[in-house]
Amino acid sequence: MATTHRATAARRPWGVAPTGLLLLGAIYCLFPVLWVLIAATKSPGELFTTSTLAFGTGFADNVTQLFAYRDGVFWLWAANTLLYAGGGALLSTAVSAISGYALAKFRFPGRNLIFKLLIGGILVPAVVLAIPQYLLFSKVGLADTYWAVLLPQILHPYSIYLARIYATAAIPDSLLEAGRIDGATEWRLMYRVAVPLMVPGMVTIFLFQFVAIWNNFLLPFIMLGDDGKFPLTVGLYTLLAAGANQPSLYNLILTGALLSIVPLIALFLTMQRYWKTDLSSGAVK
């Protein structure tokens, strides 16, 4: 027994330090969410007078006022966000899967150059591209439209890189060759063989893109001028700006921020279970 304990200690020279660091990181990340949860329960009178971590009694009133604000504009912002995040993530996942599969399983001139350009694209911050994209969309008359937010999200270098790496590891070349010998076309091979094996990677790409687009602020802030097309991030920002003259709006902002987190948590929990299931089923296949 003592020998086993010493062997375990030898394998873990740092003891509980890594676990402690992970716990500190978790607290650092989750504390703002806890603060928003608590602050959203407070009435306007309680927000600045009660203790930071003390729950309030005004959550129901805050939700009612938020939903009634400007004839329910919060629901419009939520629908816009769902359109941008859901549509953009689906299109980006499809484009990334096809591109990654092509880069992984086909040999053609310029393939390595394209892949290197994608790697370089990953290093370019999205902030740098926002203004040039706005100028381009203005030239073609797409500024202040839904397309101005959707189109830039479709081509995502990191998602293509991830799809390429996953396709290389998950799709055996021998399986594709067997399909070609049997007379299957390339499109049929991709649809019937490659896509089912790539589902776990595609779910991961969809989740990353959905969360990134849902939380995106700068691009819609630059592209859109009509508040009827705003996503939640920009819509809540306008409430924050108005809160300088109307402090009662702060409660609505906090409640809206809390409600905007709920779909992301639900999506992550749902997709994580589906992701794990697909990984195990793909291993069996």
C-alpha cells in the first residue's frame, strides 16, 4: 500500500497544484456570471444599496419590464441574434467541412499554399478586418443589412483548419478508395462516407462558431445602423448608453445579459452530449 502511494506521488510531483490552479481559473471565469445572476434579481432600489452578493426581490419585475420595453424589442434582438448565430454557424460549418475534406483528401496544385494562407488567416485578428469589410459592403450596397453580418462569418480560417485536421485523422484513405472501386462518385463519397465520420468535428465547429457569432459585438456594431437589425450584444449596448440618463435601465441590461446567456448554456449542454455520443459511435464504425 505504501509502495503504491509513493508511486502515485512520484507520478504527480506537483501534488494538488494543477487542480488548485484549475479551480482558481474556474472561479475567475464563473464569478462574473454569478454576479450577473445575483444583480438581475435586484430592483432598481436594491441594485446600488444592497450587498454585491445578496439576492434581490425584483427579478420577475425586471423580466416583465424588459419584455415590455419598446414594445418587446428585446425579442426582436434575440431573433436577430439567433438568425446571425444559427445561420452563420450552419453555413460556416458546411463550408468548413467541404473545404477541410477537400484539403485533406485531394491532391491538387496549390493545396499546400492554400493551407498556409489559411494558417496565416488565423493569425489576423477580426478587428483588423472589420473596417475594410464595412467599406466593401458599403460599395456593393449591403451595409446595414442582415447579409453584412452573416457573410463575413461564413468563411472562417480556423474552422477550415480544424475540419482539415479532423478529416485527415477520421477518414481512412482506404475507405475512400474502396468506394471509388465500387463506382461511387466523389459527391456520394463525401455525403455517405466522409460527412458521417466528420460529424463530431462538425458539431465542434458549429458550437465554436455559434458561440463566437452570438457574442460578437464589433462587426454588427460597425455594419448596422437600424436598431431593428441589432443582435443582443449591440441592443444591450444601446440600453447601456441610454442608462446614463435613465439609471432604471441598468436592471433591464443586467436581466437581458443574464437571459442572453441561457441559450448558450443550453446549447453547450445539448451539443456536448451529442458530441460525446458521435465520438463513441464513430470509433465503433
